[in-house]
Amino acid sequence: VSKPSVSHAMKLLREDGYIAMDRYGTVTLLDKGAQIAMHIYERHTVLSKMLERLGVSPEVAKEDACKLEHDLSDESFTRIKEHFHKVIGEVE
């Protein structure tokens, strides 16, 4: 990733209200950004644990969860989470 690409992405995140940056370049997640981060973290955690419970090694489960967490629809994720909650209890 080039520095101009990062600068452009950071600018967009600031303009859309996801982050704030001070004059020293310190980045702070705003509420809007934190909500998205928590949403993605929940998906990652649930998917990782689900894959591990299916017998996937922890390393591979984490890698695969990273791939799935961003592309999986909310509908599919909700159904997966509900299913595993019923079958094995809490997965978070």
C-alpha cells in the first residue's frame, strides 16, 4: 500500500466521521468507527471459534475468519451465530 493511498483512505475516514486525527497524527476511533470495529471483531471471534469447534487448527481458523468476516452477509452471519449458540452454547 502506498503512502498516498493511506493518506487518501485516512482522509475519507475522517470526512465520514469514523476517525479523528490530532495535529501529531494520533488516530482516535469515533463512535461510528468503533461500532463498525466491534461488529467486525464479533464476526471474527464467532467465526474463529466456530471453525475451531469444527476441528480447524486455531491458526487456520483465524486466517479463514479474516477472509469471511468482511464478505459474509449479515443474514448468514446471524443464522450461523444462532445455530452454533443452539448447538454448543455461547460462541462469543
